[in-house]
Amino acid sequence: MAMPCAQNDHAVAERKAPASRTTFGGRMPTAPGDLRIETHGIAPVPEDRRYGGPGRLFTVWFAPNLTMTGVFTGTVGVALGLDFTTALIAVVLGTFVGAAPTAYLGTWGSRTGVGQLPLARLAFGRAVVLPGALQWLSSIAWDALVGLFGGDALAQLCGWPFWLGVLVMMAAQGGLGVLGYEAIHRLQTVMTFLLAAAFAVLAVKLLDGVHPAASGAAHGGDRAGAFVLTFTIALSLSLSWAPYASDFSRYLPAGTSRPRMFWCTLLGIGFSFVAVQTLGLWGASVFTDQTARGIDTLLGGGALGAFGLLAVALAALCSNAMNDYSGSLALQTIGVRLPRPVAAALAAALGFPLVLWMHAADTTARFQNVLLLVGYWIPGFVAIVAVDWAARKRDRGGAPFDLAAESARDRPWWPALTAFVIAFAAAVPFMSTGLYVGPVAEALHGADLAYGVAFLAALAVYAPLRLRHRP
């Protein structure tokens, strides 16, 4: 079903189908602290309804990454046979390389008043249904990746069975996703300080009694392969936010400083992910696939252990609320006429069985497989929307960005779809997961180069096709 996403398209749709107005439009928050339910969906946010400053982008991108998902990801480098220092270098490089596209795309929110997947229609046209569907499925997968640890922590804290802890976690995050944009921003502001304190306590405990791996078991080609795979896993974490980027800046005024937006987002994502992955690297001998139990043991149980478990659960809540919110916008983007709050609740509900599946067998292998597989489509997506954005800037010749005018330009959808599919296909031989190792990755001792290959392939295919079609 076709879906309008620009202002002029919405005007036509509203005259023809009043239901569209209530589905894709709706009540918007009016100021910081307005915690009433945001029913507004993918329709552009008018300039006179914008508010806030770039500083809130730091907290909205910092708090959701202080999760045990990041800690557990940090342990992977040591598990692959790297020493602490080498693995840390791979983590820092991968994290900031992956965070840069997210920070760049996030600056588009204030200029357009539109979320990331709805905005991708400029490049993809009707073919946006493919990345839109992938983003919706990815948001559910991330619910499981993060909810696995949050649900486990909540279950241990309250003495519940695992499934009940996950169920309560999913219900709470779904509730935040229903409340929407402002509730998420306000929660992340508070949680930035609370979670930073909790993880600082954890860091002190680690420094006091746990020693990092001074040497690794991997050597030669295996060591190089392990370094690249650790780099890629760290990159996949921070890059995974790219399809969400402008969702959380679309209410900022159009005149908001774009450099400040970029740096607040980059540093928020980079510092938080590096911090938690460093903890994982340092405490790899303590943290197992049951990291909540590791936290409780490390903190010595009692009140301090309970505080640690609560922090793990709250961190998962922060992250997954954003997954459900962006998932609701992605679902509307592909044409599903569900009100945004209902779509957010649906994403949370679908994440529940996936968490139970990941917990039922080899958690380590299933975690790594899901983590990598949900992100292989993102580099091609980033390359395509970035090239289209640059081409539109060139075509405007210095004129201000006008969403209605840009949306009205008739451009073919097939170049973006072609580049997107080819980019993914080109990456397949370079993939390295527990489910599949491509021939090139196998020859390179498990090094996963698929993300870089997908990005470059999308650029090579899409740029010439896009530049041929001038207005």
C-alpha cells in the first residue's frame, strides 16, 4: 500500500482518506517534559512545533548504550584470542567509525522534521518498503539482543523465572515506546547520570579484583582475523543506530547547529559504547553468557548486587524503548496503517519469543549471529541515502532545503533498489558468522569485511546511476 511521506503528499491523502490523518499525524509533544502519549507518526513535524537543543542528543544516544549487550560484546575480542590492548584498539576504532554515519544522518532530522526511514523515501521511492521492513525486523531483533540481559537481571533481582522477567521488561519498554519521543528523551537524560554511576561502580570493582588478558591465544593470520572481526562487531553496534538517527532529532528547530548535533551524537554513542565494551574486555573472565549473574557475583550480592542488577534492567529498558519507537515509524513507512503507539507495542510483543529462543541454547553463538546478521543491510542503506542527499544539495544550487519540493521531484526508484541488493550480495562472501562464513572471510582467518564491502559496492553502483538522473 503506498504511503505519503512529504507535506504535499499528506495534504492530498488527508482530503481523500481522513483515516490517514489520524494514522500518520496526531498529537505531538509541545515542550520538554510533555509526557502525554505522542500519537504523531511519520508525517513531517511542522517548524512551529519544534523545540529543544542539540545537547539532548548526547544523552539520548549515551544512556541506551550502557547495557550488558555492549559489555557482552566486549568479551568477544578476548574470546577470539586477542589480548586486552589489541582488542581495545579494535573496539575504539570500530565504535567511532560506525558512529560517524549515525551522527551525520541525525543532522537531517532538524532540517526536515522527518524520521530516518520515512526520509529514505527520497532516495528509494516505493522501494523503501525493503529497507523499511528490514529496519522493523531489526528493531525486534535488537529488542531480543538487549532484552535478553535486561530480562535476566530483572528475573534475578525479583526472584522470578527468566520468562517472567523478560515479559515484564518487554511490557515496560513497550509502554515507553507508546509514550513516544519526549518520554524517551526525558528518560535518557535521567538515566545518563544514574547508569553512568552504576557502571562506574562496576568499573571500580573490576579494577580492584579482576585482571584483563595480558596475552591472547591467537597468532599470525588468526590474530589479524580476530582483530578485524572484533572491529566489525564494535562497528555493527554503533552503526546499527544509523536507520534510527533522525527519529530522535526530528522535533529540533530547523536552525539548530548541525555541527553541535553531529558531535553530541558522535560522542554520546562513542563514549558509551567504548566504556561498556572496555568493561567487557577487562572482565571477560567473569562475564559469561549469563552476564547478570556475573554482575551480581562481582558486586558481592546484597544491596550493591541488587543495585547492579537494577541498573542492567533499566539500561535495557532505555535501549529497547528506542527500538520500539523507531520500529513503529518503520512499520508505518512500509504502508502499514497502524497508529504509532500500537505499532510500538507490537514491536515489543514480537521481541518476547525471540528472547526466549536466544536463551534456550548456546546464547553466545546465537547472540553473535543475530548481532551481525541484523546489520549487514545498513552500510548499503547509508551509502545510498547519503549519495542521494548530496545529489539533491548539488541540484538545489545553494537554495534552502524544501521537503515538499524535493518530494515532488519525479525520480526513478530502481537505482536505489538495484544498488541496495547488489551491495548485500557483494558482501556475502565476506561475512563471518556462526551460521555462515563466506569463502573470502574463511581465507582471511575469519575476518569480517562485509560491512565495508557493502558500503563501497553501494557507492560504486548507486552514485553513477543517481548522477545520471538530474532534474
